[in-house]
Amino acid sequence: VTTVEEKAEDMIDLYLANEWDNAQTMLDTIVSNQSKIMTDMQVNQMPPSTRYAFNYLVYRLQRLSADQSQPIQAGLAANEITSIMIDLAGYYVYVVPLEVSRMDYLGREIVMLAQVKDNYGLLNMRISQMQDNWNTLAAIIRSKKGEKIAEQVDTDINRIRSEKAGPQMINDANDILNLVDEMEALFQ
């Protein structure tokens, strides 16, 4: 689960940098783990729709990789795989709260959607999801002596909620992505 999630996350940056060959190597790793992931999903009784979505996303990435013309779409598909892996990880014991991983996923999603200037639909939904996730996570971060991190995330989310898609929103979402690394360090 961790391997697939990490490979999918790394693929996002590679797609956005048009490094399709390197991304393909990581996609090959995901494909080689696909049946194991499907078994884990079934054993943990994840909904059939989630299993279907995972298989579909792997197939979509294979098609997008062959075409190599839609890096943001490929990045969004890879990011969705990370989201499914975060959900699957919830069936196992982890030191870092899954909400931290969810902040990472949502931050990447906001960056990519802001790049394509999705000022309505999915972008607004992801911003709301980030706020909801943060409402759950903030107290945990503060309890780990992460007050400074929490204050900065509060500031960034408030700015993101008031901005239109564009460079400032991308900067604020990237700032949250950097803060995710600091959040993870609180649990080491």
C-alpha cells in the first residue's frame, strides 16, 4: 500500500515535468502490485466501487502515458490513486494520522486544479474537503506542539478559501504541502 501510494505521489511531479519515461517506470511498479492491492481491498471489504476506481485509474494512467499529451490529467489520476491508498491504509495501524496524508492529497489536488483554473466545481469541493479534514487534524497537530504549523495552515486555508484559482492559490497550497512534511515530523 505504501509503495503504491509513494509511487503514485512521485508520478504527479514527473507528469507535470513531462518526464513520462520515469513516470512509466513507477506506473509499472503499480501495475505489478495491482493484484495484491485488489486482494487487500477485498480482504478489508472496501466497496466494489473503490476497487473498480483503482483499476480504472491504473488503466487511465496507462492510456495517458501512451498519449503523453495531458500531464495535469495524468497527475490528477495519479493523485486519486494516492487517495485510494490512504483509504486502504486506514485498515492498518500507522503512526502518522491519515488526515496528514489526506492534507497532502488535497494540497496536490488544489495545486493541479488551480493550474487549470477550475474556479468552481471540483476545486471548491477539494477546498471544502481540506477545511473539513483540517478541522479534524488541527487539534492533533497542536497537541504535538505544532502550534506554529497549525497557525500557518489556518492562514493558508483561509486565503485559499477567498482566492480564485491562480498563482497565489497555488503558492498557498504548496505552502500547505511543505507544512505536511513538518506535520509528519511531529510523529517521528
